[in-house]
Amino acid sequence: MKSLALNQIPGLAEAMARAKQKQFRTRENSLLGLTYDLCGMTVRTMTIQDYVLLDRHDSPFIHRVEPTEKDLALFLWILSPSFEKWCKRKWFAFLQPVAAFLHGRKVKRKFCRNIPESSEPVVLKCFEYIDTMFFDSPPALRDGGESCTSYLTGWFDTIQSEYKYTSEEVWRMGLPELFQRLNAIRQRNNPSVPNFNKGTDAVKAWVLIGLRKKEFTMEDLAQGRVKIPETFGTN
């Protein structure tokens, strides 16, 4: 059968449109500093400082492994608006451990009464949140060849070389904004470097993988006999 354009596959154009809309909204939101609702718990946009703190605590949500109830409580506390306010307080700052304890008890009562059934929805929401924060992240944050500088040095050096930001401003920059700015710098300095779009690329990859595994044929696609997942661009 002759080659088939993606927009000629029934249902695929709609899936691509949903994925593009998700990409647009996710990238637009990167500069808005939004809060997110995770099953009734409010969290902030993750900053570089939040990421490093979670990484130092070996958060399973950062490393994409199964968390315990303590991991869940710590994750929701570090990203809560209350944690940020307590870090900025000059008076009664010594009471922060009490606030953390009360927040953890709230998480335990709300989500950890009947593990894993009671905690599964919020854990999935946390991983979806991570996917949103890292939507435009580089393929690997700290992998690759040996270097005499850390990944943080690379982030700070790149941002501060391009923009007149203080170290404090970079620390408090949201990860989605960081990755968007790094991509903008890369595209400006290397226009020929290909762009990557996780949303639409995932749709195309699904088609290619299905064909390679012989789950369907081009004829099946052309005749609309393949059901395109409705989840593309909806998470």
C-alpha cells in the first residue's frame, strides 16, 4: 500500500489536535506560577529549589519508583504553599516542624487509611504532576559524559549568561519555565537543532510502534479499523 499521511488516518488528526492543545497549555502555564490540585491537596509549581530538596531526600516521585506514605506526606509538604510560607517566616520559624507534623497527619488521615486503595489516586496524580513539571525537560538531567561541573551549575550558568537573574531568582524559578527558557536559548543559538514535542511525538510513536509490532497495518489505519486512544492529550 502507498504511504499514508497522518491526517488521512481516521481519528489521528483529532488525537494530534488534542496533543497540540495540551502542549500549548502546558507551555503557556509554565510562566504563570499556577497551583495544582492533587485530590484535594494544593501544591505549587515545582521550583529548582524544590527539585533539589526532593532529590536530596531521594523522593520516589522524582526517581519514579513506588512511594511509602511518608514519601507521599513529604512530597505534598515540600510542594505545599504552607511550606513556602514557613520558609519565609522570620517569626516563630521554630514551629515549622509542628506545621509539618500536622500536614503529615492530614495526609495520613486523608489518603493512608486503607493502603494501597486509599492512596493510589493521589499517588497517580502526583506522578501526573511530575510529568507536567518535566514536560519539556532534557532527555536526561544528569546523565551523559563525565563533567567537571554539576547539572545545577549548567542551569545557573546558562540562565544567568542570557538573563540578568540573581542566584536567588534562579533558585525560585519554576522547572517548567526553566526548561522552556533552556529550549528557547538552544533554538536561538542552534536553529538547525530539531525540536521535540512530547505530546505529538507520542501520537506518532504509537502509530510507528503499532506498525512495527504488526498490531495493525496501513490498510487497517486507512480504513478506520484501528481505534486511536482517546487519552492522547487528555491527561
